[in-house]
Amino acid sequence: MDDHRAKIVHRRILYLVPLAFLIVFFFHPLLAILRVSLFPEGQLALEALGELVTRPYYAGTVWFTTWQAALSTLLTLLLGLPGAYLFGRFRFPGKQLLKALTTIPFVMPTVVVGAAFRALLGPHGRLNTLLQALLGLDAPPIQMERTIWLILLAHVFYNYTVVIRIVGGYWANLSRHTEEAAAVLGANRRQAFWHVTLPALAPALLAAALLIFLFTFTSFGVILILGGPGFSTLETEIYRQAVVFLKFPVAAALSVLQIAFTYLIMLAYTHFQRRIAVPLRFQSQRQTLRRPSTGRERLLVALNVAFMLVLLVTPLLALVERSFAGAGGRFTLDYYAELPINRRGSVLHVPPLQVVGNSVRYALGTMVLATALGTLSAWQLTSPSPRVARRPQGGSRWTRWLDSLVMLPLGVSAVTLGFGYIVALGRLRTSPFLIPLAHTLIAFPFVVRSILPVLRGIHPNLREAAAMLGASPDRVWLEIDLPIVGRALLVGAVFSFTISMGEFGATSFIARPGGSSTTLPIAINRFLGQPGALNFGQAVALSTILMCVCAVGFLFIERFRYGEIGEF
């Protein structure tokens, strides 16, 4: 009996580990931000919040953050809807490969995207140099650097796949019978789309719009690198007030404002989702998808595929090409050869190749921690009690509450979390362990969502049969659950590794200038901010390395996950 009680206590302690991690590295920093905002000197003081209200600059920052996110969302939906139609209604050769290619930009770090667009559309970018040579111009004809248009284009580049995956996947399962009924009643294609298909797609469109708006509302790297100091959002302003001006109360007030905005957006989403959701008839994709049969449909497929490749692949190819282009356009490996060398000879700078090693070490640590915490959390969410091995498929109120709790880090921007670490974890700021801990907080919800659907899909009879044969709960986990969930576990581990390699927002707050805390995204951003062809060449070389790591990681995820099972 004592041994049984010891096992129960041990299991309950394991259950508390993810919760304790969230309390220390998520709730504690957020509460510290609230304390600095409202009680900067230990007493209630509303000066920082008042400054946000009285100074027009901050009102302009909030307004720009909101309208650029709204415009980015609208443009992404408009440009992505034809692609969603393509994936939702047709089957054609290479469709799965194209779907994977459209998703690669979404997992690219922001610094890589910034470098890619500068390599393609910058004053010395590939497109400008090509047009100058063809037209005999002395000045670059495309002047998009440090403009809102480049920011909007980068946001569309990033979030295009959200429309493809959410709206296209939903569209693929919509029954064609309602459209056919509208045609029988005399509606043409345009009328059937506006009055039948579009209202049916409304839940998916709203979900996609919400995600895109949140991603662009909290955009940091794109605004910082492509927009520069002339454009300021809540994210970049939090960074500047905390890191550049050291005005922690103002940065904290901005963080509180951003969290409030995000929460209100989520409330609005749930409200409108309840109002517009209607019962629909779904069909298997085998019935709804068909091959393009007419010349018009084939042309539509070809134009869509060409548009996707130009929008999503061209900037990345320009990045790779620029990393091998020397003076006069000749092929060279000089930028890669410079990576092991510290030309500055300063302790505050490290050889770029050493930075790659730093990122890999942090990513491996993040992978281990995030996988362990994610597995424990997913096990909790599928187990009603440590006393029993049987796990219901529904879920109690406790598991639903815990599920929401685990997902909270995804609703707070990495910049806000990084600022919270400065405020709340001052003693750990010089520790090399803080960066992988921050990355773990961002990554482990993704591990949970990778594992949880597979765990919930395990038939309870398998566990019951093992328990009846005398297997303990631990043995049931090792011999029943683990072999089934192994592939999902591998997917979650690679997901966390990839996220850590490209994380920029939180790391920009807690990374020290030089030494072992410099990561690939931080080094790329520093090189992009310095003049000279060598600095830009090393930036694009490092970006190419990081892009390849993220792309290989994502393709690995697509290859080994259970079909479409998984929530990311």
C-alpha cells in the first residue's frame, strides 16, 4: 500500500511540473509587468498609463498597429482566397508538395524574411539590379525599402498559408449540393458564390482573419527590420521603451494595453463565431475534389500555382542567390568563408559560425524541455486522475480549464514575455539557461497540440486490456501509449527545435551583447543593421543556413505526422 501511495504522490508531482513552469516563467513575468505599470515605486501610480492617453504619439502607435494589421489581414484574405479555392476544389499533380512549399514561409524567422525581401527588393536587391541592367537606369527603379508596402507584402508572404490551410481545408469538405441547388434555381456562378458559398465559408474566413490579425498586430521582426524607426507598433515600441530608453513603466503600460487588445479580439471572435455558425452538410474530400476538366479551370490552376511560386518562393530563392553573389554578380563562397572569423576582434562580438553552435545548443535544450513538459501536459489532459489508467475521451471541467491554461502563452507576444523576464527575473538575466527556458515557454504549447489529438484517439479498450492483464499505469504508458504516440512526439520535438532556432522577439530582450547568448536571429539582425557589403553578405549567408534548418524541420514534420492529425 505504501508503494502504491508513493507512486500516486510521484505521479501528482509530475503533474505539477508543467503548472509550476507556467507560474514561474509565464504568470510571474506578466504580473511583474502589471506591477511595474501600476506600482512602479511600490505605490499606485498612473503616470505611465496617463502618458499613453495624453501623448498623441502613443495614440498614433496604437492606430498604426491596428490599421496595418487590418489592412494586412484584408490583403491576405483577398490574395489567398483564390488559392484556397484551388486547394478546396481541385486535385492536381504536385498538390501536396505545393501545399508544403506554401507553408514554409510561415515557419521562417522574421529576420530571415527581412533579409530575403531586402535581397529581392532592396536598393541593391536582385530585382532592382536586373531592371537597371535591362533598362539602362542609374538608380534602382523600385523604392520599397522602409515603406508600408514592403511591410504589407511581408505580412501577406507570412500568412498566406493560413488562408490556404484553414479556408481551403474547410472548403474541401463543403458539400457541392447547395451550389448545385442554387444553379438549378437559376443562379449563375457569381451569385452562387456570394449567396451560398461565401456565407458557408464565413466561420473559416473569420477564424483565418482572427489568426492573421493577431499575427500582424503583434508583428515585431518585420516592422523592426523592414519598417525601421519610421514605423512603430506596440511591439516595437515596447522594445524601444525598455531596451533603448529604459523607461520600464511606459513599456509595461504598453504591454498591458497590448494584452488587453488581444483579449478583446478573442472575446469578439467567440461572440461573432456563435452568431454566424450554422449547421452545414460536409462531404469527404474524395467527393468534393476533382481534376480540372475545362481550359478555363486549367488556366485558373496554372495562374494560381504561378502566383504562389512568385509570392512565396522568389524571395527565398533571392536570399540564397544573394548569399553566393560577389562583386559583379560572380559566384563566390566568401561570405560563408567569413563565418568562422571574428573580424572585429572584440569580446562583444563572436564569430558567426559560433553563433550557429549557440543556436543549436539552445534549440536542443528547448527540444528536451518542451517535449518533456508537453508530454506531461498532454498526459494530464487525457487522464482524469493519477489513480486510474483509463482515460475518458471527453474531458472533465478540470482538463478543459487546464487545456486553456496550457495554451495561454500563445496569446501573449514573445516581446511582452521577453520584457517580463527583464522585470521579473533580473537575477537570471546573466544566466545562459534563461534563453532556452524562454524558448520552451513559447514552444511547449505546440508540442501539446501535436501530441494531444493522437493521445485522445487511442482506443480505451487497449489500455483496459493491458490493465486487466496486470500492467501498471506506468507500463501501460510505456507499452501502449508511447509506441502509438511516438511519431507525434517526434513531430513535437522537431517543432520545438525549429521554433527555438528562429525565435527573435523574446531573445532580443534577454540575449547579452556577445558571448554564448547570441543566437542566429540576433546576429542576423545586427549584421543587417551595419553598413557594408560584407556585413550584408554574412547576414544573408546566416539567413540561408537558418532558412534551410527551418525548411528541413517543417518538411520532416509534414512527413512524419499522422496525416492531417494535429492542430498546427
